[in-house]
Amino acid sequence: MTAELVRGQNHPLPDTRLEIRVSAGHPVVAGTTLGDEQGRVAGVEWIAHPGSPSLPGIEVSQQAAADHRLAVDLEALPDSVHRVSVLLALPVGAGGPSRFGAAAAPFVAVTALDGTEIASYTITGLDSESAVVALELYRRQGAWKVRAVGQGYEGGLAAMLGDQGLENPAELAAAILEAVVRGMARSVATPPPRVPDAERVRHSAPATAADTAPTVPVTPPPAPAPSPGPAGGTPSGQGGPIDYAHPRRRAAAPQSPPQPAPRAEPQQSPPVPVAGDAAGWSMDERLYNQVWGMFEDLARTTAAYRSACDFAESRLDQELDRVLSDPRSRIGGTGDATRTEARAKHDELTARAQEALDRDLAQLVAESEVVEPALPAAFARWDSPVWHGYRVPMETPMALRLGDLHLPERTDLHIPMLIRLPLERGLWVDSGRGRSEASALLDEAELRRLALDTAVAHAARLLAVYPAGDFTVHVLDAAGSGSASLAPLVESGVLAAPPAAGAAGVSAVLAQLTERVDLVQMAVRAGAADALPPGMDTAEQLLIVHDFPHGFDDRAVTQLRYLADEGPRVGVHLLMVADREDASAYGPLLDPLWRSLLRVTPVADDHLADPWVGHAWTYEPPRIPVGSDVLRQVLAQVAEARRQGWR
């Protein structure tokens, strides 16, 4: 059964040899880009376009046409390729529309080689865009899927190529469009005959840069060895000409006699999830990439569900409006029948969307159940058994868990929120009420206590994942109101010094860290890192600031802003525990400070957005299990390792 996709929805691919059919009703340029596990396109050697139509496993048309067939052999792709993006662009000088919104919506279908349609997508919602990423085929858990993308670009082909990460996109786009113009000046050749599956020859290398656009200094993807066909690769049979008619809009029967229907194969079960099956050099890197893949899949499958439901509601409203606008159908059996039919269509569409969502969520839940227990301490929750066998690490991990994220469609499916180390931005634990419903149920004192508890949990995890002596924590508690929450850090002895109190203590710590930033910056600029003063602590530094702006004068505020801006580049990081309203007297002066920090909350809040579709994700802060002594046990090991290292 064909899957009719909506934007963001994905569908498994049952085969690796496919055709992608494009029907637009007007000339378009079709091409593909090959991306790595992060979706990056390394250079021009990874692009198939009319000026360079062949890559390993990919063949595209050399012409701008209203109908295209792109040949894809996923097994022939280099191992480093994890994503194939199908690109469409409007040519210049073809006499057609200058924007997709002025013509019929393009239709894209993924089919098997026998013409059986696997998935299709009508790219609606385009307006002033003249280029669009139609589909992407991507590798997930060792299997391939297709996703409907529909991302349009008003800046045309150049903007689209630039968004793919390519250098000199304007020059490359100009070269591609020039190749299209040259092709339009020639007569269109008859499409080549279809080669039987067993005799199709895979291309062994991408086109050289001389055949297409200006070169980019990048290593081309490795090319698989060619697989010769029978008798040295010469095809032994010939098929009929390729039919460029829209696969869903044929007005007449095909000229060739109908072929017998392919034998139905058993329904493929979803792949069994395996922890660490993503790309990466180490198990930590593979798990990190797998978590991000789960994050992206949940974002996009939820977007597809919401889009489908919105479409069903819009369609129902339109059909009901048509019924109400006609006086003859407002009452009586005809009107009732029309309304019943419209609601039935709506219910069918939402049921199909819910079925697809449930299928994808079930797969993600199964994956989460095997990934979560396999996570190392830096990625694991505080209640994970991995902490029972904790030992101070010998090297710094690549990332750290700051909490969990979930969406309302499945609140029990939590995705770990991982951030890279060393920290690129400081952290801000917001002790204010904000707009969270959970914070509205707490009084001000309790909310502030939870905020500092959360900051201590973050600091403890940072101390736990760095090697002994590689991470130093300072605390500013000017009013001395955070002694109870800070007790685990103080009593374990992991702090560089007792929490600084009063205006004098605040000034002394800020002056020390500001001087450190200045010295390291000067040493780095001079290329003399060995010229730092003897005895200077070269570890990463974390400054916890509690109850800001209490105890801060104008000079201290300026120093704090300086640390937030310049500190992360030289290993000095901020962890603010503050309510922005408390510092409102400074006006817009502190706006850059808040913007430079990553805001997290001590209670559940939906203020974070993903980079793909912009969902509002609910952030859940890390929780120490009630009655658990895991935090103090971990900090005790960190303190002991530091003492042994300093002897």
C-alpha cells in the first residue's frame, strides 16, 4: 500500500534499488546531494546535477523537464553517506514560472524498479520559493527510510546549496543553471532503455570537478568498486522506453503489455533497536549521535502528525463552509449526507495520522528502552545503576546530560538533553516563576531552593565527568542564604574555597577569574601558553553565582558580563542561579548577559525548541532520587581523587 506522506513524515524503504519520480507540470531541475551522518555535504563531488549527473548509486537527468526519473541504488553509496537529499529548482529562461507558488504543486514518488509506488509526497505550501528540498533518504539503525521535507528557499538554488553546507554556493548554482541552459539549447535525447536489475552497472566514481563547478578543497567520498554485468558488463536484454507520465495521472493504458504483478512479500518487521548503532569512533560518540537521531525523529514524526491533523481540520472546515454557503444544501438529507461524509474523511485522515504516529513512537520507545541503560555516567540519569560503579574518569567525555526533553504527544518518552563539552555557553538556572505551570504551584522560597539544588546537581555532574583536578568550582553566595543546598559541595571538599560571602568576597573571586581570563587570552594570542604564571590553576573553571545581584556593584556586574562573554573560550564558565526580575533595576544593560546563557529551570517548563521544526519541548531538570545518597558518594570519590592527585 502506498504511503502518502505529509511534511516531516517518514516511511521505511523495503528495497535499496529505487526510482524517484518527479512530476511538476512545468520544467524543473532535479538533483541530489549526499550527506554524512550529520547531514553535511562535503563538496561538489557529493552533488549529482545536470552538469554532473552520475555519482556512485545515483543517476539524475541532464535536462530541465516537467517529469524526471532519478535512479538510486542505496547499496552502491559510499559507506560515509547517510543521507540523500532530492533537490528541485526552477530553471532560468525556460519560459516557466519563476516561483513554485505560481504553478501546480510538484509531486514526488519513491517507487520500486517495477514501478510499484512505495511512498509519495505532494509538496504543498510553497509560494515565493524557487528551490526546494523535496525528499531525503536517510539511514537509521542500519535501515533506510524516506522523509518528506518540503523545505523551500526564496533565494533559489544558491540559498539551498548554501544551507546544505557547501562553499561558494552562488558560483555552484550558476554553473548548474548554465549546464541546464546548454542542455535546453540541444534537442532532448530519447531516454535510455531500462536495464534489468541484475545487469545494471553501478558507477565507480563521481564526476570530476572539471566537469562541473569551481573546485572546493575537500576529500571526495570513497567510491565502491564497479560490479560488472554479464559478459563484461554488456546488458543482455533491453526494456521499453522510460514513461515520463505522472505515475498517478495516467490518462491511458501504458503502451507495453501489462506485466504480471510481483509476488507479495511478507511484511517487514521494524528493525530491532540496538544501543550504539549510530556512526562514531567510540561507543560514547555512537550513543551521542543515536540520542540526537532519536531527538530528530521524534521532532519530525510529531510535526508530521500535527501537520496531518491540521490538514484534516482545514479540509473539514472548507467542506462544511461549502455546504453552508449553498442554501439548497443547508437543510435536508443532502446537507446531512455531505456533512457526514466530510466528517468521515476527517476521521479517516486523523486515524491514519494517529496510526503512523503510534508506529513511530512505539519504535522510539523501544529504542529508548535499550539506549537508556547503555548510557555512560555523563549521559545517564542520577537514578541509573551506572553510578553504583562510578569511578573518576581518566578523560573528559564529549557531552553531558542536562536533563530530559519530551513532547505532549508522548510524555513518558524522554529524550536525554545532551550538550557538548567543554561548555560553549554558560548556564542560567532561572529561579523566577516565568510562565511555567509547575512554578506557579510553589512559593518563592521553595522555588529558589529548588533552583540552587538544580545548580548543585549540574555542578556535581560536571565535577564527576572530568578527570581529577581538571575542573574547579567557585561559589558566590553573597547573602549566605544557600548554605543548605550547597552543603554537598562544601562538606565533600570539592570546592576550590568556601563560598564567597558579602561584597568583598564577590569582588575578590571576580577579580581572580577576570585576571585569569586576561592572562590566558594574552598567552594564547602571543602563542606562549608556557608563559603562564607558575602555580596557576589551568583546569576548567566554573563560577556558581547565587542570589544575583545581591552583593554586586557596577564594577562587579561589568566583570560578570566580561566572564560570560570571554570566559568560555579560555575555560571559565558561569552557572547563574537568579531571577531576572531581581536585576530589573539595571534595565537593558544585562540583556546581553541573559542571552549569552543557556536557560534551564528547576521545574518542568516548555521554553526550549528543537533546530528542525521548532517544537516547544518540555524540559525536565535532573532529579536526585528521594532518599538517595548518590550525589554525596560521587562527590566524595571526586574529592578523594583530587587529594591523591595533589600529593
